[in-house]
Amino acid sequence: MNVTPLDLVAVCGYFVLMAIFGYLTRRTKTFEEFATGKHSVPRFMVFASLAATIVGPGFSVGFTSKGWSSGYLFFYLALAYGAQVVVSGLLLAPKLSEHRDCHSLGDVMRKKYGPATQFLTGIVSVGLCIGFTAVMGSIGGKMLQAISGWPLPVCLTLVTGMTALLTFSGGVRATVATEGLQFALFSITIPALLLIAVAKTPESLSSIADQAKSLTDLGVASMSPLQMFAVAVSFMLGETLLPPYANRALAARSNEDSRSGFVMAGFYSVVWLGVVTVLGVVAHGVLSPSTESDNVLLVMGQYLLPAGVFGLLLAAIVAIVMSSQESVLNSATVAFIRDIVCVLCKPSDRTTLMIAKAGTVVFAAIAIYAAQSAPSIIDGLLVLYAIWTPTILVPLVFGLFLRETRPMAGWLSIIAGGGTTIAWQFLLAEPFGIPPILVGIAASLIGYAIGHYTSKTVLATEGAVA
Amino acid sequence: MTYIFVIIFPAIAMIAGAVGILSLGNFVGEIRNDFHGKPEE
């Protein structure tokens, strides 16, 4: 990639700005501050942080690529995602925020189902978050290498190391603050690129609309209805209350802040996906048809933007990667402490904070190693992403709404949902094209019902989160 | 649809980004005050 010194200055300026932010928001005195920021995050920051986490490489570069090849098809399918975030905001997030004594999703599970379910939730959460950290680090590192020409190990370490530094020093509030800055950067830069592209393309708006329609028709023709249904289901259910999203609900200042933050993030995701998708359509009037679809966003930026401003776009894309990475790294540490360490022993608050900070560094190191030398580790960890919703969603939703819950229902639904999803997806290779997530949720429901109606054991005290 | 995508959506996203910068200033101020022990408003 041809990058001018001015562009490089813009990218380096971004990293310097992040370091200054890390300094300004550094230090946490207690684990409570590290994990939930003392439940003090206001609604707009809940929204900005959630939006920054949601908008990763797939929801930016990936959707521009989809717009280039299949018009608005994936935008329409991804409306299910926005709907899911809005519904989560209206129904689930305020319920989560009521648990002011909880630091993680596992803590909520413990209150409802006991330590075994918390431990299982912790295992899935930690593995999933480290896997995500590695994937994001790998994408960000390769991007930085393309920009700077530096060796890949240096770029991987720089991206994930900077993320770890920000998360290590300030916990969730520092993460939310830097995500707010990253959110502002990409929310202004990428739409500005779209406006410049529309101004410079020789095509009129009506011919862009015609182009979009023909590309969308091509996209629809290339997929079967069942495939489209499976994609929409994945968008709708695949990321429901992932650990970083749940942590934002727990860190919110009030139930209302949590609800508003989620609802705004759901609507923003629709707006954002519209912008990046139409960028791919508009690109047809600017770029050669032989352009690789995955490179459309970057190539268009390089073609349209002057030196220095293109550097801002590159910084925005690095910010998109890092903002998602920060959330998952922070969530991995909090879940590790609360749902695994604290289930096995009861360290003092000072020790807990030290373990949390050390855990941040260790998980970042594992992510850097996996991204560089052992992609099979990432593949293994991402299995946990496939089973997230089928394991956690059912017991969590029932736990939030039922007054009386039984421990057996919690762990049985997790094991049934996870085991069935893995078998359906990896051993049976998705028979009849039925999405594994649906089969897994059905199994989880059955497991929950069996546990709920056959067990007579009820938790003695609900509020027992130590 | 295309008109909404290329005119209204970018405007909404850019306004959200600008409001984000303003909110960020307050939030960082709160964190700093909290850390240095100053009373919150």
C-alpha cells in the first residue's frame, strides 16, 4: 500500500492520542472500579462504547465488500442484528443492570443457579473473549503492517499491546473512554469518505440506486432462501449479550442509562451498516471492476482522499479494530476473576485487582502468540463463539425473569445447548441446512425444562454474590 | 433507499460522532475528579 509520510504521521498521531488517553484515565483503586467502573457510565458513553464494540472489521470493511458484490442484501439481513440489540436494550439490559452487586454475567448466573453454572459461564466467556482478542489483533496487525511496512510480529504486538496497556491501566472506564474517542473518529471519518465519494463519482444518485438494485438482485439470486434465513438468524441471535455487551449493562449508571444506551446502539448499527454498505455500491462509479472486494474501502480511501486525510481513514480503521479488542480483553479478565478464580477461592480485593491486571497482560500475550504462531488455538477458542447463544441465552433470560430458579436447570441447559450445537455443526455438518444455533437453543430449552421440573433444589438465598 | 443511505445516514453518524466527543470530555473529567478525590457534581 502506498502510504505518504503525512498518512503515517496521522496513524502515529492516533497511537499517541491513545497513549495520552491511557494516561488521563489510568489507574484503578479497586476491582469494583476495574470491572464495573463503580456503575457510573452515563447513557451516551454506554451507547458509544457499545457501538464501538459492535462495529468491528466485519461490520465495516466486511460490509463494504458485501455492498460491492451484492448491493443491499446483507444490509437487509443484518437489520435482524439491529432489532436484536434494540430488544436486548428494552428487555434484558435493564434487568441485568438491576444486579448492582454483580461484576459479570457469571455473577448473575451464580445468583440464579449457583457456582457450577457460574463456572461454566466463565469458561465459555473467557475462551470466547481471548479468541476474539486474537482475531482482532491479527486483523489489526496485518492492517498496520500493510500501512507501515513494519514486520508482522511488531505490528501484532503494537496493536494488542496498546490495547492491553489501555485496559490494564484503567479497567472498564478507561476502555469506555477510549472507545468513545474511537467511536467519534470512525463515525466522522467513514461517512465523510462516503460524502466525498458521492460528490466525486460521475454517477447520479438515481443511477447509484439502479446499480444497488441490480447488485442486490444478483446477491439474492446467489443464495437460497434457507441460506438467507440462516444468515439472518445468525445476525439476530449470534451475539446476544456477549460478555462485553453485558458488562456495559452492568457498568451503566442506572437501568434507564443501560436501556437507552442499548436502544441507541441498535439504531446506530442500522445507520452505520447503511453507510458502509452503500460505500461499496458507490465504489462501482469510482474503482475498476477488478478491485478485490475486501480491499474496496481502503482502495477507495486511497483514491479519493488527499495525503494525511487518508491517514485519518487508516487510523479510523485501526480504531475500529482496537475498540472491539479492548472490550473483549477487559471482559475476559473480569470473567476470569469473577467466574473462575472467585469460584475456586476468595482472594482479597487488592489481590483480585493485581490478578486482574496480570490477567490482562497474560491474555494479551496469549492472543499475540495465537495470532502469530498458532491459528489453531484461535480456531479452538472460536468454537466457544458458536456455542455462546445456545448455552447462555436460555438460562440467562429465564434467570432474569423467573423468581424461582433451580441450579440443575442452569448447568443442564448450558451442557445440552453447547453439546448439541457442537455435534450439529462440527460432527454432523449442519444436516438439512438447519442453523446450529436454532438446534442448540432448542436443546438448551429442553435441558432447562428437564432441570427445572425434575429438580426440587432451589437456591436458598438469591443475593449471595461474594 | 439510496437517498437515505447517502444523505441522512452519514449526517446522523457524523452528528453522533460529534456528540460523542462532547460527552467524552465530561466523562474523562468525571474519571479524573473521581480518581483525585474531588467531589462529583
